[in-house]
Amino acid sequence: MPAELESLGVVRVLIIATGSAKPFADQLADRLGDRVVARTHEVRQHVPEALAAEATVLARDSAADGLVSIGGGSATGLGKAVAVDTGLPLLAVPTTYAGSEATPVYGVTGASKRTGRDPRALPRVAVYDPELTVTMPAHVTATSGLNALAHCVEALYAPGANPVTALAAEEGARVLARALPRATWNPLELADREDALYAAYLAGAAFAVAGGALHHTLCHLLGGTWGLGHGETHAVLLPHVTAYNAVAVPEEVGRVARAMGVSVAAQGIWDLARTVDAPSSLAGLGMPESGLDEAARRGVAAVGDRNPRAPDVASLRRLLDDAFHGRPPRCGSEPAWPEPSG
């Protein structure tokens, strides 16, 4: 990191780090010395507007000329919000598999969560070190890995999908299906954690170009409105949305199945989530059942024409009801794909 900061001409650094990543921030601060002009460990999911405003003021008051984020998607997200407001370069050190460091997508939450795309939000440098992920709790390993898998799935059929993003997404799904259970349950095996970071980068890079569709729309809507954990919401919804869209894009969803080495993608994702002990229901995340009708209505409006299957309120309400109660995905409309030969 010191060499990368020097290459960008950054001499006054604001460090943004989650509380769990504070030891790593301390190590970097010791290396940088008086080049660190400010630090903040006030990081929360979904980047509250007030928190983003405070961090932006801190950057300006300290005359920082560069930002370093250390931690998961929430730390990267706060760094992105400050980078967009100030134009300062951001360097990211991810400690989870969220993949936010590979995309220009950012979001802040006021009365609701607002997301946008801006080249200033894309970190200039991302430094990957599997040793920084060893202390990640098993449930964060699992849910952030499923977040990465969601990037792979949607990058295969979102509006900006192309043959190159499809290759990256398929490779990311292939590696995650193999590495995520091992990384979750054998945290000291660095090779699996390195593979997971590699897959998370591919997932984020593919998603950065392809964009999002129904799945990410729902995750941001539910998380920003009802305060649900971002990775956990991905874990719960992904099997259901995959099954929902399979009827409209069977070939693309079939690529997910083949990459994962399963016959039905949605069922394979569901089984993978159970293997890593990820949450299975929105109820378990604290979603109120009374909010499902509103979520279905707002979800249809928010996704617009960005999903390959145009959602309607009734079918989306049924999907959310299944996810709320933790039922398996409705895979009847998804064709079974033969497992890869060899």
C-alpha cells in the first residue's frame, strides 16, 4: 500500500476501516507514519447519509488527498461515497468477498437506499491478501461469498451482459462453488481463501459491466428499507430469484448450473447455502411479514425493464413469501442441465 499510494502521489491519507479491520489499519498507519492525517472506524451497512457526510467533512477538514478503505463492503462503500463527493482517489483493501472494490457502483441510505454508478467510486487500486480474511467469521465468509455468487449470476443476464462478462461470471461461479465451503469451514487454508478472493474479483468485475437486475434491486430495497444485513439478504434471495428468472433465460441460468457442477442452478445455490450454514429466511433476518406487500410493489417499480422476466406484483409477492418463510426455491420451470462431462 505505501508504494501504491506513492505511485498516485498521495501524501495525506484518510483511512476508513471497519472495527474488525482496525488491527490491519493500525499496521498500515505504523508504516505510513505522519502521512495518515485522519482515521475513522465509524462504518455501518448501507452507508447512512449522515455517516457519509461526516466522513466527507473529515476528509476535507484534514486536507486528505487520498482515501484507503480496509474491511468489507461497508468500508469500501463509505470510501466510495467520500470519493464521489470529493473526487479523491480511493485505494481498497477488501477483507471479505463482497467484490465492491471492483465496481463503480455506490449507494447511500436516507429514507431509502439510493444507488448510482460513477467512475470516481471505482477504487484506483485494490490489494488482495488472503491472510487478512482468516479472522473473518464463518457466517460472514458464507454470506459475502454468496453475495459474490449473486454478482456472477446476474452478470450473465443483466442488461450490459456480453460474452466477456459471461466468461468471467461463469469462472467466478465455478471457483466459488468449490472454494466457498472450504473457506468457510477451514479458515486457515489460505489457498481456498485466495481462490475465493479471485472469484470475488471476477464476480465484481463482471457485475461492474453487466449491471444488476431483479436480485440486486430487491437486496438494496429490503436492506435499505428494513435494515437487513446485505450479505444475508443475498444468501436468502438468490436461489429464489434464480429460479424465477430461469424460465426467461434458461441458457444463461444453465451456465450457472454447469459452472457449479449441478443439474439445476437454483437448487444448487440453495444447497450451497445450506452447506455453508447461511440464513434461509427473511423472517430470520428480521424482515416484518407486513412489509412483503410493499416490497413487492416497490420491487416491480424499482427494477423497471432491467430484468429478463418482467416481474408483476403477484409473482414477486409469492417469491418474497417463499423467501420469508425459508421454503426451497420453485425450480419447476428451470430445466435440468447435464453435469459437465469429465
